[in-house]
Amino acid sequence: MSKLELWFGDQYEKEKGRYLQIKGDNVLKKVISSFQEICVVETPAFGKVLINDGIIMLTEADEAGYHEMIAHVPLCVHPLPLDILVIGGGDGGTVREIIKHSSVNRVDVCEIDKMVIEICREYFPKLANSFNHKKVHTFFEDGAKFLENRINQYDIIIVDSSDPIGPGTTLFTEQFYHFLFRALKEDGIAVTQLESLFWHTDFIKSTFRFIKKIFPIPYYYYTMVPTYPSGMIGFSFCSKKYHPLDHLVSERANQLPDLKYYHTDIHRAAFMLPAFSKDIFKSIKQGN
């Protein structure tokens, strides 16, 4: 196929005058599912790149910064994580990290678009082979509807979602966070993808207004991913009982194999937010 220069990032960011350009060598796959356009591109700088509806989902070069932090932060805080739910996560990277924890008995994955998993099995097997693990069970439906009637079932729920547009919109509503709370056990933890402190401050602030009303211990933390908007992305840490720093199980974290990004110092540092973020959380106290 012909050489190309690929621009990726959503149109909203482009209209704001901020856009990341990446050079691609070959388009390996391009299909339109029932929900979105899915594209896999080979690049010289980042290896294979997964792009959904023109927005980068992952690159082989920097995916660890995202997947390790969304998974190990809650799993190294909860004292006994047994039953885990992943909403989204069709590339398999988050599941790959979860099954490194020996205590885990079951991992349910609710991914709305089956084709994402199929494509990732083919082009990102180091991530998507995790779906073959005997503890992993997949469901193909909307995450909000999946949670609606599930009560007190999970120790940890990880919402590994795309941005709050298209099929991911329902995963950023106040009602959805109520569903998360009900589906967790009495000491459960939910972690959700929650955009960039640099570029999406108003969205984060508005979301935390209702998170704080629902969860007694709400925190925001972040990780560095060079190919995501602004080079970083954050998460909400929504806990019924456990504090993300006071209850960190360092011994468990130190035993995790094959890590590229996560360790206990990074875990602690991820909750130390820059000075400008005080304006975001000025009226929203982090935690108790």
C-alpha cells in the first residue's frame, strides 16, 4: 500500500488548534463496525496503532502507561480483589494486567463492539491474548445496560472507555456512576478513564461534582501517555472504603511481573496533582 501521513485525534481537539500528527507506513486494517470505524496503522515511531473513529486508542510503544495504571492502582489498594469487571477494554491490555494478580477469580469484560476484540486478537495479540485466559468472560453489550441490574457483585470495576462521544457517551453520566456504586461490593473500588487535566478541565470538574456525591472517597490521578491528547490522561478513583495511598499494598505491587511503567512510587506520585488543578478541585475536596 502507498505511503501516508496520518493525522489522528478527534475533530473537537483539531478545532481547538491542538492536534498530533503521526507518520504511518501502512494501513493494515480499516473496517466499519456497527458502532465505529476501526483502523490499524503501522508506524515507524510507535509500532502498530489502533484508531477508532479517528481517535487513537493505543500504540504498541506507550500502551503500558495507560493499561498498567488503570489496572494496578485499584488492584494494589483493595485487600482482596476477587471479582473484577472491565467495561470497554476491547484491546485486552487492561485484562492482561488484571490477570497478573493471583487473587483474582473472575474477570468479566463488557465490550460493546465485538469487532474491536476480533481485530485486536489479530493485530495486537500480546494484549488481546488475555481474553483466552480461563478466568476471563466476555459480554458484548452496552456497559450502562450491563450494570443496571447488577447489585453487589464486584470488588473492582474498571471503565476502560473511549472519550465521552459516540458509543462511550453513556459511560460518563451521573446515572452510570450510580450503577457503578450499586454493582460494587460494600468495600468496592471503581476506576474510570477521565480525560486530561490540561485540556478537559471543565469536563473533569463537572464529573467530579456528582462523583463526590456518590462515592465517599473520590480521587483523581493521572498517567503519562505521549500519544494521548496533551501527553497525559487521568482517571477517577471512586472508593467505598479504601484510600488510594493509605491502603496501598506495596508487597503485592512489588511482586507484579513484566511491568514497564507502574511501581509503588509512581502509584503515590500519580495522585500528586499540579498547582493549576487546584482551580478544578477548588470546591471539590479530594477524598474525605
